[in-house]
Amino acid sequence: MGRFNIRDWGLARSGRLAMALAFATCAYAAIDGTVINQTLGKPQAGATVTLYKLGQAGPEQIESVKSGADGKFHITQDAQGPGPRLVQAAYADVTYNHMLPPGSPSDNVTVDVYESSKKPGDAKIEQHAVLFEPVRGQLMVSEWYIFRNTGKVTYNDVDGGTLHFFLPASAGGAVKVNATAPQGMPVPQAAEKTGKPNIYKVVFAIKPGETRFDVTYHVPFNSPGTFQGKLLESAPTRLVVPNGVTLKGDGIQALGQEPQTKAAIYDVKGPDFKVEIAGNGSMQQADESAEVSDESGVLAFTILALGFILLFRAQVPATAQAAAQSASKSPAKEKNERRRR
């Protein structure tokens, strides 16, 4: 019997390990799947399918292919590393994402796409909330719009816009808008002037499911002071102020106080409203770690909206936002790509 040689055993073991890793890498690299048009209920040919590797440095485009006549696609390029992967299908000027977490199967992947229409169809604003934060001579205003698209057609009006909102003249046109697609990340969007005074539009595809818009701006303010707003949609609207701040005005009804943050919540009847705001305060003073429970359901959306801003401020890292933004880019101009998202 030959003498046992630990060096030879180590080399053999290393070789087997290398072969296993190589096999695993090859298996990890290939992604097979099908693009399904959920509007028509059949595979979609000609969609552009792109694989992105997501990491701390941002997304890295790995490979882009076209779906075949049977809707199937095959991506062979390697996406090494432990991070998640993003499979994105572009169809009818809208992109649709499918996230592949680490360790998830990479075969039989299904990416859903939809036909698009300039008409809202089944896409409607389900809820709208406005948070007022009077701080140091400024009134910080944060608005949330929740779209619910219960149909199977994406609402995408590139010319007229999908969201319209009122921006006070005292804001000087300075406004920030983030849009979050179903199962997506907040992505900055451009707010464009319309032909109507102080009315702005955002062009962002409203896909089936839930889409959220976050609109933030500030105006000069001294407490007590007044704020005049316009409600352009018929969706229920809630006005919210932090603990220590009060609202009053015609058509304003107090709904109660959120128990954890102590924020006061009001119902408002539109289309125009004028409120007197007294006191100073910010939601940053609230307990961001507490969980909220509300059995009545009356304040559920407002509590959720407050959670959005607290969660966004505390937990969304800049690298994740950059990844979401960069992954949505294509060779088209950035403005057009924002409209596709």
C-alpha cells in the first residue's frame, strides 16, 4: 500500500473543490425563463430581457437578450457573487422587474409584462395623505399618493402624465418626487409644469398592483400661519401634523391621535381647503422603532403613510436607491426612462 501523503490529498481535495465551485458558478450563471403578457394571457415575443447584478457599488448590467416567439429567454453570462440579481423585461415602453434573491432558482423564471394605455382604466388613487411639519420658519410638506391598479393594463400617459398635484406658488417650483412601483424601490421623478397655474404632472407608469408617489416641498411659514391647498382627485385625503401642532379650518374634522407617534390626524373635504396651523414639530421626534396596531382601520392608511417616511429616512441606504435608479436606465434618454419606470 502506498504511503499516505497529506500534500497529495490536499491537492486532490482542492481540485475537487475547484471543480465543484466551477460547476456551481456555471449553474448560477444561466437563467432560463419566459416573458408572459398578463393582459393577453400568453407568452410575449420581442421583449428585451436584461440581467443585472446588484451590489454595494450599484447595479451591473450582465447581459441583455430578446424573448423568442414562445416568450422564452436564455441568459448565459456569469453573475458572480453572493448578492441578489434583477431580471428586467422592457415591453411597450415600460420596464418590469423580477428580483432573484441569493440562492433562489434561476430556471423557469417568469417575468410578467402588460399592455399599456393612456387611459387610467382600473388605476385609481386609493388614498392621499399630507403631513405638515412647521420647523424653523419653514413648513415642510410631505404628500403620499397611493395608486391601486386592479386591472391587467398599465396606465402610462407619457404626454398628459399619470399624477397631477398642486404646488403652492410660494414653493418656488422646488419639489422632490419619488415613485415606487409594485415591489420596487423609490426612484426620483421629474415634476413638470402643466398649462394650469401651480398644477404639476409626473409621468410614471402605473402598473397593476400598488404604486406610491412621495411629493415633498417647503414654503416659508411662521406659527401660527395658514396653508391653502387643492385636491385634484376625489380620493380620501388625510391631513397629519406631529405632536404639539394643531390644525383648524372649515371642512376639517379631527379623527384622533396615532398612539405611538402622537401625530394628530384630520379628515378634509375638498376640492379646496384652507387650514390654520399652530405650533412647531417634526416627525423625526417620533419613536421610529415602535410597531403600530389599529383595529378600527379608520387610521390605517395614515399610520402606514407615516411609516413610509420614517422607514425611508431610517432604513433605505443610498446604495440601494442608487441601485434601483441605475437598474432602471436604458440607452434611451434619462427623462424617457423615468417615464417608463
